[in-house]
Amino acid sequence: MTLTKDKLWLMDGLVVVENGATLTIEPGTTVAGYDGTGAQTSYMIVDAGAKIIADGTAAAPITFTSTKVAIDGEAPAVGQWGGLVIIGNAGNPQVKPYEANPDFVAGDTDPADNSGILRHVKVLNSGITMEVDKEINGLSFVGVGSGTVVEDIIVDLSDDDGIELWGGTVDLTNVTITRCTDDYFDVDDGFSGTVRNLNITTTTGNAAVEMSGATHATFDGFNIVQNGSAKEGGIYFKGDGIGGYFRNGTVTDNVDDTYGAIYSKSADGVSDTVDAANTSFENVEIYGTSTGARFTGTSAQILENKFTTGAGNSY
């Protein structure tokens, strides 16, 4: 099926692109979801074995938004529809069924799995809580493979995380996230892709980047500006066995709190359990108006040592 730019396409409830099907969306197309919660939530799932070809351009991006904005003329706000979810076949034993709808389960057979193309795509005014601790984010990836193209993505006003990835090997390039109520970019369950040119400005919510579940992602080129945060800091090492490779980036910490630019908390809240062997910083600068410590939490000293011994870092 192809969604053409000459029409406004509406989502009413759950829309699934099923295994074996391909949904193509023309550049310049707008897809709008009705508001609602629970079984009435409007959101799209591209299931494992299916593809979405949303290949927009800079001049004609593809926009996912709400009917409240696109039809009713209301002001953009978080939580006006669900979000976009991609399920792939590049999972691992850590990856569980999709948390907001466990009927959808990632495969684990193909790290190079191809779920299609998301390029020059905007996801706006999204995020719905289905149950406690089971939220639909703006853009979610569950076990998505490296054959998938994800480039030039904007997520704004999500009533949970802007982007969350559970496992998978997909790379993301040129990502901008603003105005979320929880984490802005959240990687879990052994996500091992590379994120290039990640731009985050926090004004509300929690961590700019959160990592959990034996995850060792690579961030090459990033600009995090922390202007507002309830907790968890700029980059959050959450739980045990968390690592990450950070290159060519900045963290501007303008929030005076106890979390700082780099925050860590082990499962027991006491032990130092960061995966130092799989953590590195290179050409990273930390600065900002905050007068608090730059490194905080249970693994603060080890992470600060990794930072100060890395090449080209300063704070």
C-alpha cells in the first residue's frame, strides 16, 4: 500500500503493517492519529518481516502527528496520539515482547534484518501510557536490524521517551529530539548500533540519554544541552553491566542538581557495576553553567577516570 501526499491519512486505533507487507509513504505526506487511550490508542506497528518505506526529503518530509493538530487546529502537545513502532528480526535473548503490546515479538535470526527506510521523518505530539510502565514512545525500535535505514529524524513533544530501542543493530544518523516527559533517547537490552549526529535539548523530563540492560552502544557525534531535567542527568548508566562508546560530542549541563552531566546508578544503588571495559570517551567536552559535579552516582569515579584518560576530552 502507498500513502500519497495528496491526502491526509488518518489512523484510528492500532494500524499494523503485517509480515510480508510493505507500506510506502510518499515524501510530503502527513499521517495523523486520533487521540485515545488503552484499546482506543491510535498507533502504528511495522511487524517483524514487514517493511516501511518512508523516504522523505529535506524539502518534503514525512510527518506523523495528531488529528488534534492536523484537523482540529489545536496547539501541539504531548500525548495527542500513540507513536510509530518498528519490530525486527535482530533481537537477542534480552529482548522481550514489545512492552506496550506483547502480541508483537521481535525475532532473533538476522542481525542484518531490513525493516525499510525512515528518512526525513518527523514524529510529533505523541506518547500514550497503556498501563503502568508500559508506554508508547514517539518512535520505538524492537530488535531492528542493521539493514534498516534511519536518517534525518525529528521527534518533538513525546509523553514518554522520544526514541527507545530494545536490542537490535540498527544505526541512526542525524537525530533531533526535544520536549519529552521522560527520557529523550533510551537504549536497552543490548542495543549495539551506532548513533551519529544525535542532538538533544532537554527542557523537561529526565535523562537526555539513558542506557540499561547490558548495552554497549556507540555514539559518534552528539550535542546534548541540558536546560531542564527532573533527574538522571545528561547521560545515564542505569543498572549493571552498562557501557558505551562516546566520541566527538559535547554535553552542556545547565541544570543545578545532584545528577550532573554523567550519572550512574547500579541495581542495588551502592555497588560500582559499570562495564568499564566497554566504556570509552574520545574528543568529548563537558561544560555548562551548573556548579555541581560533572560525574555523579555509584560509578562516578570509574567513569571520570575513563573520561580523563581518554584522548581529547575536557571538562
